[in-house]
Amino acid sequence: MMFRVLVFVIAALFIAFAASWLSAQDGVTSITWLGYHAEVESSALVVAIALLCVTGIIIDRLVRALVRWPSLMSAGWQMRRRAKGENALSLGFVALAAGDHRAAHKQARRAEKLLDKGILTDLLVAQSSYASGDSKAASRYFKKLASDPQTAYFGQLGLMRLYQQDEARSPEALSAAEKAFSIDSTSAEAAQVILKKALQEADWEKAISCLTIYLNHSAGQSQSEIDKARALYARVHLQMAEERLQAAQADSMPLSKAVIKQAISDCETALQQCPDFTPAGQRLVQLLYEKGDKRRAEKHARTLFAIAPDEASLALLRDVRNDNDGQFISYMMGLLAKSSQADEGYLAVAQFAVSVGIWASASQALSQISERFIKHNVYYKVQAAIAKGLEDDAAHQRALEQAAIAPRAPHWQCHSCEASGPSYQFYCESCDAPGQMMRRTSGQGVKVISAS
């Protein structure tokens, strides 16, 4: 404000100075034109010319304003209309984020009327139609987005999700996913749909490729989703190793070094992604032992037993060490004294001692289990076996009664159909779902990416 006042004062002073200077100047201007002669003071002529120029400029501005008035009125109307459309667009996205699909759809229709067809308008209409269950409208707008090179990826992704709602349209969902993937080869969302088909067709190379893409571009995914992908990645690699070994054994020929080396690599890759995946660890120990690398086999067997101190991993360690039964039990008791998971380990040693009929060692191992250990049915079954071996019928009966009501021991369970099994299988024997068998040690399990 002060700046404007200062400019006005300076301009007024300049005009006053110029007028004073002109009035003080002597001189007459003589003009002869078309037979007429006129004389006028030079200062007055300068002022007249200046006034004429200013008047001309003012008239020009007025004429321009009158000519442009209709377009200015139209521009103002368009601006107000656009402002209302952008407001409707903003409210629509806010309503969509808040979960009010009805309000979002209403604002989307309003924005569509007020604004020219554009990416954001089409996107809001498509998303609100999809969220409100209007699949036909959603399909129409997603197809429109898919036809534009700038939004083709998002349109195909929207169509993929729309088709996934209807099992009968699974081929169309897969087609949309493949088109989206061809546009953006780092799309984790499209990779999941392609992965589902790859698992169903046992195309392990494609499944691994999809999982790799998902894991390499998992920004924004929850840790649980990433863990699921890693678990499935490990299971597919182990299945590849198993099928390789089965194919080689079908020829009734000894396994070649190349086959064993590749199978070992698959198992190691599986364990890198999922270190607690014990079936891969067990197969790795077996392969190393068969290869003749007993040192590494024993090292991995000890690591496996530390992760999962159960009967299977203990039996594997027993095989690679090649001790007699008594020596092995003594070795394990010493090893478990320093273990952080000693309780499960002592139970596994007791199971082994029962299997070879060393009742004293079985009782000793069972007595080392701490009070904080949650006694499950296997614990009481081992206790019953010891009592039976020592011919204590009363203790045997009590242990069996406890086993009947005790929690279930760690086991493998399919999280697609909830069927349980004592050992790991890639394909569930009940529902045939691939990669769904997970180790369940408590009331909750972790479900891997489903292929069903």
C-alpha cells in the first residue's frame, strides 16, 4: 500500500514539474495546411498532443473491452464451472478414501458433467463404479483407460481386479494381468495373478520369476505379505529340486553330480528366503551326505536341529554322525545343555531313546524339560511309552489320558482347507492346493499366497 502511495506521489510531482517546465518555455509553432495558417504556443501544442494520445489509448482500451466482453463472460463462466468440477472431483476421491462409495459415485457423475473428459474424471468414475458394485460401468471406464497409452496399465489392472470377482472370468483376468505386465514388467499386482496360473500349471520357472518380481518390488506391501511370498518362493524351489531328483531317479541310474549340485543350489536358495523351512534343510543335509560332503552335512544338520529340534531333524543328525545309540544320546544331551530351545530337543532325544529301547536315557531326557514347556500330546505319548517300557501300568494309563486332552504337537497344516498332516507335502493331500502346507506350532498359522 505504501509503495503505491509513493509511486503516485512521485508521478504527481513529475507531472507538476513537467507542466511547470513547459509553461516556462517560450516559443510559437506555426502551422500552414490546406490554405490555412495557425500559430500556437509550443508548450500548449505538446500538452494537446499528449492529451490526444492518452485519449486514443483510453478509447482503444474501451473498444477492446467491449469486443472481448462476451469471451470474458464465457471464460468466467468456464472458470466457475471448472472450479465446481474440481471440487466435485476432490470430494469424490475423499469419499472413496473414506469408504462412502455412494457419495463417491454421486460426486463422480457431477464431476463428469462439469469437467471435460480427463484421466482423473475417468479414474474416479471407474473406481467409484467398481467400489459400488456397478461392474458394467466400471468395465466401460476401465476399458476407456486401457485404450489410452498413458493410462493403459492402470486400465488393465482395473479390469484384472474386476474380472477376479467372477470365477468364470478368470481367463479374462489373466489376460488383463498379462497385458498390464507387458506394459510394466515390475508390476507386483499383475505378477500375483500370473503366479496363480503358473502354480496351477506347475510352471515353476514362471512362478519363481513372478515371485522374484514381487519380492524385488514389494514397497508398500506389509511385512506379512512379504513373508508369505518368501515362504512360497522357498517351497517352489524345493519342489523344483524334488522333481529334478525324481526325474533323474526314474532312469534307474545313479544321480549325476550336476543333478545333485543343482538340487543343492535349489535347497540353499529356499533356505536363504525362508531359513526356518525345515524340509529344505532336511533335503539339503541328505544331498550333501550323498555327495560325500559329510562335514557340511553335519554342520547343516546341527543348524537344522537348532531351528527345529524335533524327531525328524534329530534322526537326520544321527545318520550323518554315524555314532552308536548310546554315544549319540550322550552327544545330544551335551549339545542341548547349551541350546536356547532345549525343551523340544530333550523331547526329541527322549523319543529317539524310546525308539531304541534305552528307557533310562529316555527318562533322563524327559526330566530335563523345564516347567515353562507347554506339554502337548507327543510329550505324554513319550511318557506313556517310557512307563510301558518300565512296566508301570498306572503311569502308562495316566499318560495316555493326558495325551488325549493335551494340545496338539507342532504339525503341518494346509491353510487352504485346514487339513493337517504329520509331514510336509507340497500338494495338500486333501484339496491339492500347491504350496499351502505350513508348520503350525501354536493356535495361529501363516498362510502363504494362495493358488486356489
